[in-house]
Amino acid sequence: MNLFGYLTDPAHWTGDGLIPRLLLQHLAYTASAVVIAAVVAVPLGIWIGHSGRGLFLVRALHHGLRAVPALGLLFLAVLLLGSGAVNVVVVLALLAVPVLLSATAIGVAAADRDAVYAGRALGLTAGQVVRRVEWPLALPQVLTGVRRATVQVVATATVAAFVSGGGLGRLLTAGQAQRDYPQMFAGALLVTALAVLLHLLLAGFGWLATRRARPARRLRGLAPAAA
């Protein structure tokens, strides 16, 4: 049996080929879920990290929701709301929120206190301290959370196929139903490759972004701005 037979068949890639369509659906699920989760989790995480309120609950939520089975949550959402791409994205976003919330809150809370005190001594407001000191210091942690959430969503999005959704999980479910092992192998390999590729791309982006965030340099220019 040639496990690579499904992947190497040009008919699955060109024209109306199934693989590009499922790959785009998978990416759409992932991007939508991570963006929605970031819109909710990052501002809330900044507030929690800056104020110090609720950090214990954030950690508990992060570890608690990691134990929730994604497939069970997805089926529950379908039973309550009905099937469809929107429900799949909502569930994936819910699973990504704890990762991003925890990374943001802990990153901001762990910002160098000397830098924070220096900013306050220069007369910065609370909002300026967040923007110019705590956020640049927390950025590496936040981007690590984005990377972890993205990889988690890519892997979890495969379960969308079990509730009549799209994505690369369709190759797994269809292959299982037809006992087509090359198709199942193609689905598993493509999901893995996509997760690794996104991980590397986001790691590179994070490295570039954190190099541009220089809290020490920002602090040197704060006194005139605060005056």
C-alpha cells in the first residue's frame, strides 16, 4: 500500500481538487477563531495583568478548559445551536481564549517592576505605563500564547468534520468510512505540516516583533512625552 498515493495524485490538487479547498477551509477556521479569541482575551488579559485582579482565576480557567474534550464541546454546541461553520469557529475560539488570556495576563503581570516604577516616576498615567512599558515587556509572552493557541486550533479544527464541517478533518472521516488509509494518512500529514509551518512562521514573526519592542529605549524617551 502506497500511503502517499492520495497526496501525489494530481487530481486531488488541481482544478476542483479536494485538498486545496479543505486546506483553505481549515485556515479560515483557524484564523477566524484565533482573531476572535484575541479580541476577547488580549484586552481582558492586559487589564488583569496590570491590576493584578483575577490572576488565580485565569490560571484555573486555563488549566480547567484544557481538560475539556474538544469533540464533546463541539457536539454540545451543535446540539444547542445547530451545525455550521459559525458554531465550529465559536467553539474553537472558546478553546483558544484561555491560552491567550493566560499568556497576556501573566506576561503583563510579570513585567519588570523597576521599569514600571521608572515609568510611574516619570509621571506616566496608568494607560501610558501599559502601552509603553508593560505591553512591550509582555509582548514575547503574548506572542508565544498566540503561537500556542494557533497550533492548538489547527489540531482541534480537525474535529469539525465530525459535525458536518469542513477542513482537513474531512480526509480523516471520509478515509475512515471508506477504509481508504492513504486518504487518512494525507489528512493527518497535512494537519501536522500545517501546524508546524504556522508554528515556524509565528515564531519568526514573534522574533522580529520583540526585537522592535525595546522598553529600555522607550523609557529613555518618555520624560519629554510625559512632561
